Amino acid sequence: MPITVLVPDDHGMSALSGLDGVRPLRFERGEPLPPGAADAEVLIPGMQAGSQLKALLAQLPNLKLVQLLSAGVESWLGALPDGVQLANARGAHGGSTAEWVVSALLSIYRDMREFDRAQKAREWAFHLTDTLQDKRVLVVGAGDLGQQLKRRLEPFDTTVTLVGTRARDGVRSVDELPSLLGQHDAVVIMVPVTPETTGMVDAKFLSLMADGAILVNAARGVIVDTDALLAELRSGRLRAALDVTDPEPLPADHPLWTAPGLLLTPHVAGTVEGRYKRAYQVAARQIAQFAAGQDPDNLVTGKY
């Protein structure tokens, strides 16, 4: 018998329709579940799944796996009944997120925002800029995101140092951060939200960064202490690029909007053309493994 997979959109129906041993079943958010949904063993909540979908769990007595279309899992940890596994879409969005980091660094170093302002004012604002070439970039997070970023940065003649939870070939340990921060021109945050990473970029962390360095947060807003970052930006000692903030969305009166030396985007690093195709390619592989009686490669453990 094929396993039933609850799918939130037509992208998913198309991606899963050809899988052996899998029966995709379409559901609509905010509407009653379709007939046969109680048989579902897999739920795909959707790209922007809200808390309302967690209420569906009580209606799915046979559920064994929640397959996310995102890499981030923090909103689902601890929300699943016993015996229900969780898998993410690691590998789907790393390339686009890394691309955002490169574009943010290039924009800052090459002064693109100032040139855009000058164009609007019809000013020929000729001046010297900095360059990404020869910069030392510290990437905190050595998973798919960090590896994708390293691969994209090195052709710009940068030196990239990866930091992970433990030291291994090509990766430095997080315990070495205090000695590494001051040796790099840019520090990029690409870690998942865990109790250990929440608030890790605090006043002490920022104080150890080199004068004039750039902090880039492509992870989650709660990893950075907003007040501590604002203090560094206002002093002019550090610059930053943020795709995520704490709080998020950012209220209209929040001081980050007008902070000097800050490039700010509204959580769009992974919001690109083709994101559904890439996410469902990962999800389809995961679900095929599950249907074959195997653990999905992206299964999330308690130590994620």
C-alpha cells in the first residue's frame, strides 16, 4: 500500500506524483482536511507554514513524519507528538542564501547604495571604494549554508574560515571564536537556532570583532543581540548586513531602520525564483527514503 502524503500546493503534487509507493493528497490551509487525510503518514506543512497547521496534528493519527520545505526547524521542535519524526530541506536554499551574502558584501564594499543615491540625484559621485578581494571572511556555521558560501566566496580571492560546533578537517571549533573574530574583515552568521546559538552574537562577541568589520546575519534574528549591535553601529566601529531581525517583521519605528552602516533586507535571502522546485526536490528524496523504510537523510535530531 502506498503511503499518503498531505501536500499543501500544486508544486508538491507535481513533485510527488511520480514517486513509487507514495500517494500525494492535496489540502488547503484554513479548510477542513480532505477525505482520506486521516491515513496520512507524512505531512508537508508548506513554505511559510504558520502555527495554525500544528492544530492539524491531532487530526492525523497515523502521522509519522513532518517534512519541512525550509532548513530552519525551530518553530517545530517540541511541537510534534511522540513517535513523529521531523525532517528539513537542508540543501535546497543554501545556494540562494549564500548568493545573498555575497551580494550584500559586494554592495557594502563597492558602495553600491551610495552610487544608487547619486544616480537618483543625477550626481557623478566618482570616488574610491573598497573591494571583496583579499578579504578574510569568518563563516560561523559549517553546514550546507556555510559550505555553499565558502564555494562562492573563494573565487573572489577571499580567505574563508569555517567554524562549526567541533573542529574537523577544514573547520575550526566554536570554542576558537574569541581568537578568530578579530582576525577577519567580515563575520557571517549561518547557524540554526538552538539554545546555544540564541543570543550568541552579544556585546562581548561584537567587541572582539576588528574595527571596521562587517557582521552579516543570514540565519535568524534571535542569534544577534539587537541592542548590542545598534550600539556598535551607532559608534561607527562596525557595519552590518541583516536579512533577519529581532523582532521580525521590524516595526516601523524601530531604530534599526535608521542605523548607520546597516544594509537591511526583509528575510528574502531564500525567496527566489525556483525555490519551490529546489525544496520539493529535497523533500521528494526524503519521502522516497521514508516510503522505502529508511530514515530520511535530513532527519532532525534533538541535538540539531
